[in-house]
Amino acid sequence: KDMDHMLRRLIREDIELTMHTDQELWLVRADPAQMEQVIINLVVNASDAIASGGRVTIDTKNVYLDETAIRQDPSLTPGHYVVLSVSDTGIGMDADTRARIFEPFFTTKELTKGTGLGLATVYGIVRQSGGHISVYSEPGHGSTFKIYLPRAEGKLEPVAALDKLEPPPKGSGTVLLVEDDAAVRG
């Protein structure tokens, strides 16, 4: 619910946000904060692709991809995946644009509207998590980004809570500050 509320604040009021989430998603080996960044970047891009009035849809589900399913995308291997899908009813992309969208600093937005790092960041996080990303888009028909994250196998160890980590070492002494600017010296 927190994510839903945050995402709704990031998109324009004339855009409908729909979320369909599988309640029994498998565990994956991915940093939750980084996955949140992935979702934010994809939703903001989807929103920017919609001229006026439209829909952004987020879906999550568990899937098993067999040999037949991966024929469409040979970079995937058979197995169990959690799929995160972000679709929009925006302007879509042609083949030349699709071929470059994950390049750092590539953008189709106005100079002041984007850095060209959003989708490059998404790609990097997904690959770092052992996942795969695919894109379907045609001009005038919107876009769909699908992220495939492999199901985590074996025992997962929780990350140590910050309050349970050892405190940083403490010291004593004097710090000498040499500064010729009176404003910095305070």
C-alpha cells in the first residue's frame, strides 16, 4: 500500500494506475530498495510516455518457463521466475529507439526532462539481481517492460538489521581545522 500511494503521487492525475499483485510471490535474491527504484523508474517513464489520459499497469506473478516458452527469448533459461510487468498506453517506441533504451544517457525526452539514466539503472539492477528484462513496444500501442527474476533456491539469510550491527569505533582527540575563509570557520 505504501508503494501504491507513492507511485500515485509520482504520476499525473489524468493517468490511471492499476496494480495486480500475486499474493504468494516466490522469494528472489534482490535488494528491496533497488527493486523499488526499478519500479519507480519504470512507472515514471510510463507516465512520461502518455500524452494525456491513459493507464499504467503493474503486474507481478510467478511463472515457470519451459523450453518452449524461452524460444521467444534465448537469453532466458528454463526455470521458475517472478515476473514484474509494467505496461502503459503511451506513444510506444519504434525499433531504433527500443534498441537503444538501456544505453546510459540515451533519452527521448526534452533536455530538461530526463537524464537518460533511468532505464540504464533499471537494466543494471535487474542484471545484478540475476534477472532479465524484455520490452515490447510499437508506435501508437504503448510499451510493456517485463522483468524476470529467478526464484531463490535454498535457505535465504535475512540481512542484519541496522540496530544489530556493531557501533562504529569511537576515539578521542583533537581536530585542528585550518581555514582562511571566516564563513567556513563559523
